Amino acid sequence: MLNVVSLNEAVGIARTRMPAPSLAAEELPLDAAAGRTLSEDIVSGENVPAFARSTMDGFAVRAADTFGATAALPSMLRVAGEIKMGEETSLSIVPGECAAIPTGGMLPKGADAVIPVEYTETQGDLCLCCAAVSPLRNVTRAGDDVARGQVVLKAGTRLTPASVGVLAAMGRGTVPVFRRPKIGILSTGNEIIAIEKKPLPGQIRDVNSHLLLSLCAVYGCEGTAYGVAPDEKNALLAALREAAAENDAVLLSGGSSAGKADLTAEAIDELGEVYCHGIAVKPGKPTVLGQVCGKAVFGLPGHPAACWFMAELLIKEYVHRLLRDETAPVPVKASLTEHVSSNHGREELLCVRLDGAAAVPVYGKSGVISQLAAADGYIVIPRDCEGLRAGEPVDVYLF
């Protein structure tokens, strides 16, 4: 018999109850850090930029000297000099003066704005300003990007190319990151064969090992496949012991239902503890959560689509916990294109394809993997709901 919990209860178990090792930190070169997760806050030791600079080619001015200027009645300023790109300047301007300046040039003392070159005319050492600019217009001040002492990136942040760029601007050549969580992946079932082989009648290729390896890479983990264990208890126990000993967590797919050949829950219980066996969700009901030798074990459904959904909802949550990542998924708002019935007494996860702001259902059984490739995301239909109507607003969680 399955001991079924709600999806929220299962997420709570992944967040709080399953064993979660403390991951060691390591220092990585900046160029190798994209996709990794920061193990400590990054605090800037300097202002970025270090000096006030222009964001336009033009003339550095005192904004007050341009007030009321128009093309018909321009302000006339004396050009006191020229700012050179990449060089510090000792130039300063006084009322009635300006200085030619390139994009990125250092703002001279006395200037508080830049008027773009297209709004100026020069006549000898005079500059005619044909428009007014306000203070700080077209200027980046020292520390506008990053201020000294500012917490720029928090521990638990997964580094993107943009955040790597911020670190480069701060002069960080190395960054502290968590080591990748190690995840062991094991498929079960006499009918499962390697993907290189041609299935005989009754056999299917091992989709889930490759699916889960790919998800581990996306989640920032180091996945290791342990092959396929047959539907034989001692063989499963041996494989599970090995995977648990060598990893931070183990993912088993298949054998999680309540049939005679479904040994996952029994094996986990014999080597450790089963926290729950069954989740009130479709697809994914026969999921097992537990621990073996102090390591988290996820017994996932054998059907690929169900396996994927439980990995996305539970394993991803667990990995975020290991990496102290508090990022929450942000759904896309859309409208359902057609009526969807749902009367299963459990939450339902339905694949959808986005067509602009419309969510188009993508139907398929839990054993059909192609529906995932055809969809952009999924919606959640509550367990006490008999369905959703066409035109109803829905939250789409993108893959």
C-alpha cells in the first residue's frame, strides 16, 4: 500500500527532512565559475566605476550654464580643453566653460553633466549648446555601478555571464563557490536496456538515466550513472549501497509502485528509512522519499514524464537547499486556450505550449517523453478542482 502525502508535504520533506550534507567551498578562476553557486557573500572593496565618467561623446558642462538653451538661443561656452580617453585629467572648468569629452572619459572637476555632441556647434574655442541638460545628465558617478562596501552578490547566487561580468568589473580573478553536489543515478527493471541497443519485444531503452544526468548538469550537480539494476532485491540493495556511499544523494527510477516487482521502497526501508511512499499528484504518484546510510534517496517513477516532473519539483528543491539557493520559480501569466478536465483527487501537472499569451495544453501519458519536448512549461491544476475553463488565467512554470 502507498502512504500518500500531498505535493506540498513532499516538497516540505525535501526542504527540511531529507539528509543534506554541508558542501565544502572551493576557489575557482572567474572564467571557470559560470553556472556555479557562490558559497559566501561578495562584498566590493572599491567603487565601480572608480571615477565619474561620461556616457556620451560631447562636452562636459556645468548644467546651470545650459539652462534655457535652445537651438534658436544657444548657451555660449568657452572650450577649456579636451579629455583624453583612458587618461586621468587634472582639468577643471569654471562657470562659462566646458571641455570636450569622449564616451567613458573622466569628468573634469567643476562639471556635473554632459551635453551630447549632436546638440552642439563649435566655433573656434567656443561651443554653442543648443539644448539644456540637467545635473548628472549623461554622467555615471563613481560607485553608481557598484559602491565600496556593497554586498554585490549573496551566497547561494548561481553565477550567470552577467554576474561574472560584475565580478570582472570589481577585479575579482577568483570566486568562492560550493563544490558540486554529487548525485548517483540508478535505473531499475528487467525490461530496461542501454540506449545503444535495439529493444526486443517487452524491452525499453534507459531514458531516465540520461534524462536525470542532464537535469543534474542543469541544476549544477555532478551526476554519475550506476547502470540498471534488475528486479532482484539483493542486486538492488548492492547497487543502492554503492551509490549512497559515493554520493550526496541517490536517484532511483522505476520500481516505486506497489507491485510485486517494485522493490524500491522495500530496499530503502531495509537500508535506511522511508519518509513517504506516494504523492497525491499526477503524474508522479508512486514517488518514494527516504534515506540510506544518511544519504537522501529519491525513488522516482519509471515513466519518463513522471520522472521528469518529480525531479523538477523535488530534486531541484533539494539541490537548492544544498546550495543555499533561495531562488523561487517565477511563472508566466497566460490564458488557457481550451477546457481541461481533471477529477483525479490529486494535483495534476499539465504540459502546455505558449503561443504568445495563450497556454495550449500538450497532452500525453506519463510514459510519453515527447510531450516534454513539445511543451514550454506546465501548469498546476489543484487537487480539489474538476478542471479549468477556456480563457481562464493560469500560471505557466517554464522548463
